[in-house]
Amino acid sequence: MTSTLARAQGSATAIRWPGSSLWSQIMILTERSLGALIRDPQIILFGLLQPIVMLFLFTQVFANLGSTPNFPPGISYVDYLVPAVLVDNAVQSSLQSGVGLVEDLKNGVVSRLRSLPIQPASMLVARSLSDLTRGVVQVVVILLLATTMLGYSPGGGFGGMAASLFLALMVGWALGWVFLAFGTWLRRAEPMQNISFIALFPLMFASSAYVPVADLPSWLQVVAQVNPLTYAVDATRAVALGFANTSAVVPAIVICSIITAAGVIFAILGFRRPL
Amino acid sequence: MTALMPSRPDDRQPMIEAIDVSKTFGSVCALDSVTLSAPRGSVLALLGHNGAGKTTLVNILTAMTPLSSGTARVAGFDVATDARKMREVIGLTGQFASVDERLSGRANLVLIARLLGADRKAAKRRADTLLEVFDLTGAAKRLAKTYSGGMRRRLDLAVCLVGSPDVIFLDEPTTGLDPSSRINLWEIVETLVEQGTTVLLTTQYLDEADRLADTIAVLSDGSVVASGTAAQLKGQVGQLSVTVTLEPGHDPVAACVALERAGMAPAIGSDGVTITTPVGASKELATVIRVLDDDGIEAAELAFGEPTLDDVYLALAKKTAHQPA
């Protein structure tokens, strides 16, 4: 073994590569995360569990909501619900970005990568991109189930579905960066899971996601009106249903962009802190 | 041997160098004026218990943690100002850096090679060479999480060698390994050092430092309390000892008197039936037996003690306490 080692390590054959560009670092690391996801698709399955349960449960439980006075006329509850489930999926799976990063921090993978001559931010961008890819898969699965099994057929048609998919992914991308930022500062998974469970889960209910805001108790209406998720859900729903009034879309995009920018800045700052 | 080594312009420059390095976390002083150095192709061992400051020092030398004061250079690069260049020529293992458990052994190696700038083909070639060298070819496609402890360590070391580093940092490389894997790893390290690699290793085992290190620095509470070759340290702080357990009915005090007469410095153990005495060399075991036998004292059991890290610590603590303030 020693002679082979000498050959591998000896100065005559010493291998030195020129280093990689930021772009290739991001691509290589994204490929790494996606590779792990393909070999171990549990994360996708578990991520899909809650949205799918909600989809099937709520369409049964709240089926009659479609006939209440505050409900948009002529729209089935399934068509009303699916865009909200897309946003819920984005919200729930964004936590996974932070958890994945914390895992890499804990098991020493981040240390290994940081010991290499690469840009540390490439690890964050790669994580974000691979989670975005996972998000696309999950949203497509939800849309396929909803259209084939629950008769989801929104007024916006295929274009509306595509636009709602795009908006939901944008929400997931923005919140993903928020959890990446939490991950770099907290460096523990439990507090992030608590934030997700205590803040995001109730916020989904205190929004226009499952019932029209006007049907909520008055104090919850106040919360719903300042809840960014209301904008996200309203925008996603408006494009899916093909509403002429898409005034919620611009605020949703603006809010998402601001949250993404803040997340990126705090994530990079947090990641720079010594390990 | 020296003549055969390729001469390099910076051969005399230390490859690892810390001058007066201190690190404070808030009000806690983790490292206090640490100075040490290692020339090219040598092994520097950091010996110390958990919390002694080993990891902090390695984190500073690898530019993972900024230092509070002092200067540190690795491979000639100042870690505070030239970290990126320095990273091109170092490798990390153990708790400092780990393999990705969700990737196969081969994928781990390919990943690092590609990040270092190798194209896919070159990266795979490098991975296969290292897999062969480290006897992992058969397990190349298995996920790293299915590896045994010894295989993991070998993969870890292989990953750290992908870019042919000049300096490698090994964190407790043999903790938890079976004896044959342990010796196997030691041999690998020795070969690397022959090739001119400079190694910094942390360990809790004196025998490991003894076998591999050219210089040992003992860290305690953030300070280097002793440094030198293994032989120097043993002479300075630790010593061999013999522990005698007496047969029932025999007087430990009488045994002590007998041993003192032979010029030894025995002490009665807290249990009242064992006596421990430092000895200069292993052959003095025979002297202990003879002296006790001459006085008709019967030993039920004799145990031979090598100096341990604890002995080193105890001796050093005693020495520090006796120093005038």
C-alpha cells in the first residue's frame, strides 16, 4: 500500500488544480444536495405528507364552504383550496433548507467545504437551489393529485396553474432563505422547528388560505390583513383562478423579494461567523 | 536520505508556525500565548484532554476561527490575511471536517476534486487512485454512512489528500479504532511524512504521539505546558512505575521501608494494600521483587505502569504549582 501511496502523494505526481469558479462551485454543490435527495427521497415524501393530508381532509371537511355568502361566487372549494396548499407546501418545506444546512454544519461537512479554497456563500446558494428543485417536484405532485383525483380545474387554466406554481415557489424560496439565515445563526434544528410550528403553522390559518378572511373572527381578520401569507395566498389564488383582479400579485412579489434579500444578507453574515 | 529529498527554496521555513497566539471568547481565555512550529515533513502532536484548547488552536491554524492576538502561518501563508491561498495547500480530517455520509465514498472524493478545479474525468481518476491506495475500491459505491469506523477514517484521510496538501491536520485519527486499523493508519501517516507532508495531529494517547510525532506540545487550559520529543517529555514529566498488591497479612509500611532502602520512593495506595513506586527502567521490576522477597514480604500481584497522559498532567500541575508567582 505504501508504494501506491507514495505514487499518489509523491511530489513528482503531486496534483494541483487551478481552483473552481463561483458558478461551478454552486453547480457542483447543488448536484451534491440533489444527489442525496434522489438516493434518499424520504425528505420529499415527508414534505408532501402535510400538504396532501390537508388537501384531502379540507376538501372533505370544508366542502360546503363554497356555498357561504363570503365565498367568491361560482368557485368550488377545491379550486379555492389548492393554491393555498401550494403556498402551505412552500412554507412547510422552507424549514427543510435550514434543517439541511444545520445538519451539514453539525456533521462537519461545512467545515470540510470551508477548508477548501471556495466561496462559502456557494454552499448557501447551492442549498437554496436544490431546495427550489425539490419544491418544483413537490408542487407538481400536488397539482397532479389535485387535478386527477379531486377535479381541480381552476379558471386560469394551464397558464394560471403555471403562474400559481411560480408564485408558490417564490414564497418557498424567500422563506427558505429566512430559514437558512436562522440556520447560520442558531446552528441548531430545534429552535427552527419551533419557529416553524409556533409561527408559520398558525399564520397559515390566520390568513386567507382556508376560509375567506371575512369569515374569520374579527380579531383574526386583523391578523390576516397584516399577515404576509395572506398576500402570498391571495396572489397565488388570483392567478390560478384567472381573476381579472390580480392586485395582490405585485405586493406578493415585492414582499417576497424583500424577505429574500433580507434572508440572503443575514444568511451570509451568519455563515461568516467562525465555526 | 536528506540528499535524496527534493530541495525546495522554503525548506527551512516552518510549515506550521504559531507565535504568541491567544484567543479569547468573551471573558474566557481559550488560548494563552501559544508558540510552536513544525518544519516540513515533520509531525507535531498536540496532546491534551478535552477542553485543553486543541481544537481552538487547529481552528485558528486553519483560518476557521480568527485569532485574538499573535501571528499564525501555515505553509508560509498568514492565516489572517492569506487564508484562501493557505486553503489550497491544507487538508483537514476528523471533527475538524468530515465526509458526507449521504454520498458514496467515491462521490465524496469526486466532489472535493471538482471543487478544487478538476474536471469530471480527472476528478474520477483521482478518486479511483485514492480509493485503491486506501483499500476502499470494493466499497467505492457504498454510502459513507454504511462504512465501518476504520473505513470511515481511511476515507476521511483520502478526502483530505485529494489536493495533495502540504500540511494536513489530523484530529484524533485513531480514537475508537481497533488495533490493526490503528497501526494501518499510523503507517499511512508515516509514509505521507516521508513524502514531505507536514502533519499536525491531536491525540489523547501518549503512545500515538510517541510513535508518530517529532515534537509533542502538551496543552493544558489553553497554554503549552511542555513541549519536546517524546523522550524529552517522558524524562521531564512521566515515569514508569510498579504497583504491588500485597498478600493479606503483610505490612505495607514494612514494604515501603524495604523499597526505600533500595533507593526508591514508594507510596501506599488509598486502599492500604497496594504500593506504587516510580522506577527508572523496566528492569527495575526485578529489583522490586527481589527487595520485597529479601524481607519476606509476599506480593499477590505486580503491575507495570507506563507513563500516561494523566501522569504528564499531574507532574506538570505539580511543577506549575511549585513555581514562584
